[in-house]
Amino acid sequence: MQTPVGYNKQRAAALMEQHNLDIMFVTNPLNVWYTSGLPMLHSAPNPILEALSNKFPNFSIIHRNGNVTVVNWIAFMSVEEFCWADDDISIFSRDMLEGLWDELADMDLAGCRAGVEGDVPKYVADALSGGELNMQLVDCDDILNTLRLIKSEEEIARLARAAEITQNVVNKCLGFLREGVTDNELIQFARDEMLREGACDWNHFTIRFGDSDPEGPGTGRALKRGELVRLDLGVIYKGYASDINKHAIIGEVDDEAKRVMDGLVKLQRYCEENIRPGVSMSDLGDAAGEWYEEHVPDGGAYLMGHSIGLQVEDMHLFGTLGGPDMAFEENMVFEIEAWENYGDSHLGVEDLYVVMKDGCRKLSSLTPDIHEIL
């Protein structure tokens, strides 16, 4: 049996006790991997379990003591080599799950409170809530997200490496940019460099030329002189995501862009300097907004802090989009983003941090200046 990368039985048991859950059924591929180690990720050496999940069931069951049972497609015979689940049940088809439902009933779990994710397959929800089991289904998305908030040392190392890979690719992209290059050429270049630098997969290519849609590149648009470029890239390294942003321009940066970036950097640094264990996330967001209005009165920034891990935005923690009613804890890993409209485009800063015992530490290292290509 493998050692969990991030899953913590004691923390899981405490959360289940807090929410009075007798059992949790985990069906989202990311959370199945997180809780059991079953290679359900698209970045796995062979992502066949994810590819065939519409036909063959793979999920994990968390018991009230935090122990995990993984239910996997019988053709996957490498549970011991990949998983950290306490035990496993191999089945071939959905029909074979009938024996599992009967076993759960024999364990006196009929009528219990069972946590399920929002995207639980209907056949699982129907089996749990109906028939002899007649379980009371409770949404456990927030519980699983909270469980994933605090990272192990291995998770932090993977996130730091993902950020490093992405920064290397961003710097290579800056050298590749030139007047006339298309967004398709840039995406292909970035994709190749991600794998060459050691990424297991790519996560996103949020690329903007001038007023183009950064969420929809790939139209063949060519870069023109004087246009602002946004490079917002992310990779997957051993299951963990990155999210790094950098701006460039073909030409010289004007004073207005410099003013906007200066205000955004100040807002980001305010957050960085005031985050430590025990600080309320909502209070930090409110205080940052008030500080920005006082010290950058001509600014129009919007702030977003989000955790990052298996997903590029695991949870929104503070800022414009709000966040949960909780305090920062040691080993939380998160991004501080701040953005402001600029002409027909927008400018932003985005960096990776980890909460330490006495503050927080920046894990990314790209400079926030706009790179000039003359």
C-alpha cells in the first residue's frame, strides 16, 4: 500500500464527525485519486480509468473513522502499486454493485447520513437513497474541498515544482513572442515546452493579444505592434496544478500601464504581509479592499484569493468573489490575484503562496513588470 500524497484520515474523520456523516461516497475522479490513489487523473501514466469511467465504476468510500475502501474496475490489477486505500473491491459492471449495496445494509448503514458529491452519478444516488439502504444524502462538496485545503509537504513540493515549470515556460514564451506570431503558434510552442520542462499535462492556455478573448484563444490571430500580451499559463505536475501570469508588449510600456501595475502590486503585497495562521479570510479581504481604496484612490482593481491544488481554483478564499467563513491555517497553498481594466484589455498580477507559522511565503518568482519586446 502506498503512502497518501495529501489525504489525512484523522482530518477526514474529524470533518465527518463535525458534519455528522456516517459514510461518504466519492465519485469525482479528482477526489477518488485524492482519497484512494486510484489513478483517475487525466495526467496519470495511463488515464484509461478516467477515459472509461462512463462505463466502468470507480469510486471510493470514506468510513466514519477516515478509512477508505476503493471500488475499482476489475481489469485494473495494480491497486497495491498505486493506492493507499485500506481495502478494495473489484467489480466489472454496475450490476455487480448490488452486492456492495447489500453489504452496506448488513453493516447497519441503512438510513444513515451519507455524504455525496454534487455530480454523483444518478445510479449511485438512486441506490443509496432508495430500497433497503434508504440513506439520507448530504452534499459533501464543501467537506472535501475543506479537507484538501491544508497541504502535505509532498503536495507543497509538487505545487512549487508545477509553478517552477510554468515560470520556465513563460520565460521561453517571452523569447518566442514577435510581431506576426499567431496565438496558435504560441499555444503549440507553450504546450511543447511544458512537456519538455517536465510537466505531466497542461492545464490552461489563457492567452490574450490586445482585445482578444483570453478564454478563447486559438483563432489564428496574429500579434501586432503595440498590443498587450497576457500569458496566463498552467501545467499539471504529478496531479497538481499551477497558475502563473505575465504580461508583455511589442513596443514600450506607457505610463498608465505602469501606474495600474504599481497599484496591483501594492494590493497584492498588502495581502501577503497580513496573511498568517488565525487571520479571518473574510476580514482580510475586507481590510485589503479598504486599504486599496485609501492608498490607491485612482485604482479600480478587483481582488481574488483562491486555493490551488488538484484544481487550479479549488476554492475562492477572499476578495471580490467572497470566500468561506474560516481562518488561514498553516500549509494552506493559495494564489493572490489582482486585476484592473486597461484600455481594451486588462492587467493583473497572480502569484503562489503558502501559509507558514508566522506569515506566508511566496513560492513563485516572476517579476510583475510588463516585458517589453522592442
